[in-house]
Amino acid sequence: MSDNLNVINLVGPVGQKPETQYFESGAVLTKLSLAVNRRPSKKEEEPDWVALEIWGKIAEFAANYTDKGSLIGIQGELKLDEWIDLTTGQQRHNF
């Protein structure tokens, strides 16, 4: 059994053109958003938007072969970012 229990599988259309960064170390990072519907039968519901960070060779593949509207499936880890909104003072989160 794997020690990593934080595994998520997502399928949906890419929300915007992927943004790719190449670092001096040779690392590659591609960022994009993915629209995920909770229930396929409820088409009128707004999708959940998930921000993706993709690293390494898969990041290069995503940069070269995906675009806004591309339907992709991806497996990874879920990371929750939390911060305090300086304008409102409210705690915010994003995943």
C-alpha cells in the first residue's frame, strides 16, 4: 500500500492557455485552471475551478499539447492554500 494517501483524479476542460516557466535549474512549471463539474446531470451548475501546477516532463507536455478548452484528465496531490484577504480581513482558501 502506498504511503501517499493524498491522491486526486480530475477530468475537465482547461480554462485558459497554460502558462509555462523554465528555471535555470532545468525545472519546468506549467500553470493552468481546470473546470470540474460535480454532477454531470446538472449542466446548469457552475463548475468548480481548480488551479493546477504541473512540474517536469508532464509540464512540458501540457504546455505543448493543451490549450483553452482542451479536455484533460490528470492525477496528482491536492494542496490547499490559505491566506488572509488584506482588503476584507477574511480568511480565504484556494485549491
